[in-house]
Amino acid sequence: MDTAINSSRRKFLVSSAGGFALGFVLPELLSISEADAAATGTQVNTWLNIGTDNSITLTVGASEMGQGSFSGLAQIMAEDLMVDFARIATVQGGPTLANPAPVGSAINTVGSSVTRRNYWPLRDAAASAREMLIQAAMARVGDAARANFSVTNGVIEHAPSGTTLTYGAVAAAAALLSAPVNAPLVPDNTFKAIGRPLRRVDIPAKVDGSAKYGIDVRLPGMVYAVIKHCPNFGGKLAATPVKPSNMIAVVPVSVAAGTGRGTETTSMVNAVAVVGSNTWDTWQAAKRLSVKWTLPPNASALNDAQFLADAQRLATNATPYVAGGANPPGTLYTVEASATDAKAALANSAKVVDATYTLPYVAHACMEVLSCTVDYVPGVKCDVYAPTQSARSVLALVVSLTGLKESQIKINTTYLGGGLGRKAETDFVSQAVQVAMAVKRPVQLFWPREEDFTRDQYRPMALIHAKVGLDVSGNVNAWTYRNVSPSILGQRGSVLGAKGDSQAYEASQDLPYAFGARLTEWVSHPSPIPVGFWRSVGASINTFGVESMIDELAAAARADPYDFRRRRITDPRWLAVLDAAAQLGNWSTPLPKGRARGIAIGTAFGSIVAQVVEISGSTSAIRINRVAVVIDCYLSVNPDSVDAQLVGGVVHGLNAALYGKQSFSQGAAQSRNFNRSRMIRPNEMPQVLTKIMPNPAVSDRSIAIGGVGELGVPTLAPALANAYFKLTGVRQRSLPFFPNATMGGL
Amino acid sequence: MPTYTLNVNGQNRTVTVSDGGMPLLWVLRDLLNLTGTKYGCGIEVCGACTVLVDGQREHSCVFDVSSAVGKNVVTIEGLSANRSHPAQKAWIDNQVPQCGYCQPGMIMTVAGAMKAGHRGSEIQSEVKNLCVCGTYQRIKQAISSL
Ligand code: FES
Ligand code: FES
């Protein structure tokens, strides 16, 4: 097999392995221009292969966790390659997997980014590949007039002679050409794949048990390890426990550099892994194992009451950020401030609404618990099988833990049984590698559900204090907003700038409303409970604060909540989304007594989203009857996948708003399984209607495509709270609605 | 170390376990390499581990292997050849799964209800398994065709 690589143009790598292969870089959160800069052997993360047998394969570095991104990418590719979508096979790639040459840096799958960030690079790559194949056909036929050639489903036709050549027939010849610059794209008005509800490629394997998740990996000679952490965050192993006689090993596990958050400092031994011959026996041995832990000196301060007291203090009294200063937790950052002093302007307001909103820590609770399988041979190899959103970070981690070269390491990304941000973390991978290095045989590390709930990196708790003034005609003349919450980026070692943590303040600035003076602040809360990226991140917190307050202002101004928003939004895209949501949610149709609607609008990951939630009941029990969701993501690749993501996001948002809460006592998480973390069940599902604003007639590269995967979440909680106020007259300023709900067995 | 013979997906399989209280879930997954049946909670709350034992829906995370001796166990792998069970077809037609992790349990729950002679809305009210991805709306649609 000839794998000589021709990198005549930096944007693409061309190889003749098995026919024709085009390698390129798909960006993640990089800007497209950065991705354009270089396609080198170590950077390429995506390959398009066209076999001499006419097979078409797209090898993807991103992870599939149910968001349909594999299908979305294949759908985009199909358009400009001019082949039927069904002909493209998608394969999970990864760093250092040979196919045909190393797929260098895999993509980290975060920020609702896979489809939107890759749209244009993928279309360009497909168009270049198509033109190379056509050039090869032109040489074969001996006609240099491009206009004489056309393509139908991967068959090139030369009109004057009637000659047809398949892509496979010219693949080997095309691989010797250099990739063209600016190959023309298929015009929007002739799209056959983009914008269509095509069936997802991963679904058949998900209805017959054949889809392999991290927990399903089985290797010859594999043993099973079960993790047992110190129940208290910040606690460490006091003495290595005695190995039970029926077990293979008990391995102390430490926090690897770069994987610890908050209380978890590098090298501290905060867990043991019990190793045995199957999951169940090993898990029982781990439960019975008596382990002595040393609690941290501040354990007594690691509880909900203290976290709330700290937040309340910082809501009024925090030390401002100093450029170049130490800026320890507890620092006040100015996110946005108008030239006019907003606090002073409050004095001129006819009416002031002063409200404090609180949100708890929330666990990810992916349906699949964390697990990772490692086959390590000292000095020779380390094969990792993980349900990871961060294959690229995993590779770097394994290099640092094992000292092996990248070429000796394979990161195999399995299907993810939910990712939700939790599987972007690599703590569980580092633990599995440590166990494999200790036992020197293939091992699968398993986290029981109780470990998964109690050792999460939670959505940050938050306390938001907003004080907003209305003038005599009901216009907002002063908006002050301060969010106090632990810093996700700070816990990852970032040095925060003058505005603070972008993950914490997103969706609290650049609001769409015409306000007078405004002051938006964020204070880093000092709680060391590990926090992380939870579906829609800061938007899920700030949209609750902002859109609850907007509703309170509407009530204070005695205005209809939809109309109040409408009159203060000027951007036509925002207005169109708001109007569409009101229409889809039947806003103007009167409801019978005992039913009410609430509305909210917001933004995340470059998309605009609005929801109308309709509920019934009373303060003690509510039923969610109907939810209307409208999104403007500029361009949707697969409307059926967008619908699935939005509806799923509504459920996720409902679970969190109604019941989601993790409590702490002495640094130990209190909710340990689903029985203490209620979620809605199928029979409680509201009717959810979705609408996607239409794709542009002619898409414009300079307009960012918005994310979809996380967008169902942020407006749900405020729209629900706003409906609840309308229904009951009670303003729910603290989430969740029902913090003590439990869930019975099936 | 007791040894048991079970009939799983139409085949007799013999397993040796440390004690008869090992849940069927882990026997299937770790000893018989049938990983389609999933672990979600281990306490009979989520339904991800649902299998059929003599046609009845059982939560394999709490079902002792010793109790399955002499009975017919059907897992998602043995539900049909080529995804031909009506529930599997409906799941594909309605593009139900997202991450897919809960779906073997969902489909086996529905298959059990169908075996009991239940249909459509009757099944809808019986399916209570958790899906964190929130595919409930499409599950309802899929079931309505059964
Ligand atoms: S794993 Fe058996 S019900 Fe959840
Ligand atoms: S499809 Fe992911 S949990 Fe149900």
C-alpha cells in the first residue's frame, strides 16, 4: 500500500492509500482561519477515503454521544462530493489511529461545535476532492474542458462522448493530483442533502444492542476494576487497605496533573481501585472494603449553608479585580458597564425591582456511568478505549502518565452513553491508566452510579442579585446584575482577565433589550467543590436570572410578558424568534382557569432560542402540558436532528429546573443515585413543538452558524418559572422547584 | 462456586459464579459477553437493564442468576434477527435513539408489554424507564404504531 503523502497544498493532505484519500483539519473551538492554516501529519483529524471499489468513507475525530454529529458531517460531505448520503460510511477516528495515515489531533467534542464549526471546512474539502476526481477523469477522457463533465451520485459523465467513470475508477489517478484552491460549492438552491431530515447512521446499532459504549469493551484476559473514592471532597487515603483474599489487587489512585478540580490537588490519593475478575464481585468487595480517609481541615465548611452564606456576602461585598493582581476567589469582575453609572441611575427610577435568584450544584447524570478500558504493556504500548469527548486531551494525558511515545498509544473513542460535558473530563481515564500500570494486564475501570453522582464536576451553584429600575413610562432605565458562582475556568488553572470567567458570565451580557444604564458583574465564589461544563454551561444559569427578572419587570409595569419583551428588542432575528415562539405556543389564545403560560428568550453558542411553556396545577403540584421551542441557528444541516436535540434539551432543562440538586455535607455529596435525584419519566412528557427558522436562501460564510445540542436547556427554567408565577402568583426564584423530590422504583 | 445452566436467547449457557446472588445483568455482560443489556442504577429505578425471563419483563440488575435457571432469558441481542421486531422497526422509523444507552431497556420493556398482548396507548402508560437524553416524545410516537 502506497501511503506516500503529498502535501502540495497545506490545507489538505492527499494520499493514494487504497485509492484516494484526502486528509484535512476540522476545527473545534478554533476559528476557521486557524484551521485553514496547516494540515500536517499531526494536525489532520479527518479523512475522506474513496476506494477503487467505489466505497466512500469519512473518518471522524469527533465523538458521537447522541447528538447525531457523525451523520451531520456525512450529510455535509455528501452535498459537495455529489454522492448519495447513504453511500458514505462513517468511521470513528482518533489520535494516532492509522487510517490511512495518522489521524493526528482528534477533535474535542465540546460547545455544541461539531457540525457548525466544520460546515464550511467540510464543504471545501468535499468540493476539492470532487474536482480532483473530475480532473483525473478529464485526463482519462482527454478533454480539458471542465464544462463537458458532470457528476451524478459519484459517477462522472463526459457529455460529448457519453463516457461515464465512477469515482472509484479514477480514485488512484486523482490521488496523484494536487488539491485545487477554492473549488466551487454546490449552490444552496440545489441542495440534496443539507437541510434534509435524513436518517442517522448510528441508529440501527442502537436498537439491537450492537453499539459498543465504553462500558461494553471486552478484551482478551481483561480484569475488572471498581473505583471507590473518599466520600468527602478534599479527603485523602490515610492507609492502603488490605487486599481482600478473593481480589487481584487494591490500587491506590491519585489525581493526575491536569485532571483535578477544586479540592482535588495534583498527586493527592483520593481513591482506591479494587481489581477482580468481574464487575459484580469486585464491586461487592469494594463496598465491603474498609478504608480510612483523612478529611481536609476545612471539611466542616464544605456544606450548602456555608456556600450560600458566602454567596450572600459576596453579592454585596467583594473586592474588585486588579489588573496583574492575585485576584483570589471572591474577586469582583465587571463584565459590562455603560458610560452612565447604573447604580446612580437607580435613584432616578420610578420603580425598582430587587430580586435574588439561587441555583444549586447539579450533576450530569449521564445514563452511562464513567468507565475506561486500558491495555498497557510497559515500554511497548498503551491502548485506551474510552467514552471520551476529549480524545486529544486523553492522548496527552497518557503520554505524561506512561512516558510512551504518541506512536505507541492508541485512543479508541467508543460510543458515549451521554456526554453532557462530563466526558470532556479525563479524571476517569487517568485512573484507569494508573490501574493498568499497576496490574500490567488489560483492565476495565468502572464507576458505580453512586461514585458517578458523588464525584462529578457539577454545574456551578450560583446566586444572582439583580436590581433594576423602571422609569415612569415603564422603560428600563437602570439594570444592575451580579452573579456569584464558582469559576469553571479558574478551577482549570486559567488566569482570569478583567471580565472574569467567560463560562460564568455568558448570556448575562449583550442582552437584546433596549436598556438605559447597565452594570453586569460576576464574582468568583470560593467554593472548592469541583465544577464543570454542564449542558449549556453559564447560559443555563444566567438565562434563568435575566429572563426571570424581565418577567418581574413586565409584572411591575403591568405589561404582558411577551409584549414587554417585544417592545424592547430591536434586532430583527431576535424579534422573529420571539414572535415565532409566541405563535407556536399559542400565546394569544386564552387559557382555562388552572392553566398558564410563560415565555423566555436567550442565546447560547451563537444561536437564538425562545420557549413558551404551558403548565397546569397549583403550588403543590404542577404538570407541564406543552412546550414550544423556536431556534435560529442560521443554518440547520438536519432538521430532524435539531428537533431531537431541542426536545431532549427541554427534558434536560425540566429535570434540572424541577428536581436537579446536589447537596453537600462535610464535602460529601448527598444524592447518590437516581432514587434521590428525580427526573421526569415518559408518562410525564409534555407535548413539545419545535420550529427552526428557515435556512438562508444563499448562505453566507461570514455569518456564524449557531449550535444546537445545548439550546433546548437555557430558556426552559425561566419560561417555567414565569408560567408558574402566572399560574400561582408565586415567583420561584430558587431552583429547583422541588428540591426534596425522590423517585420510586419501577 | 456454583455452576448454573441458563437458556439465553435460545441457547443453553453454563456459567460458574462466586454465588447464586450475582445479578443476571453481570452474568450476561461479564460472563456471557452479552453487553447489549445496560447498567444504569443497580436499584431498579432506571430500567436500562430490562430483559425478558419466560416472557416477563425483569430488571436484571436485581434478578439473581440462580432464579433464572430453567427459564428462557431473552436479551436485546436475541430479540430478533436483523432488527425485525416491530418495536425495533418503530424505533428506527421514528429515529428514537440519541445516545442510545437506555434504548435496549426501553425496547425490551415494550417487547414484554407486546408479549403480554398490550398495544399502543396501553404500552405508553407502562413504559416508565429513564432516558436522560429525553427521547420520550419519539418513544411515545413509536409505541403508538404498535
Ligand atoms: S440498572 Fe436495573 S433498573 Fe437501573
Ligand atoms: S437515548 Fe440517551 S439515555 Fe436514552
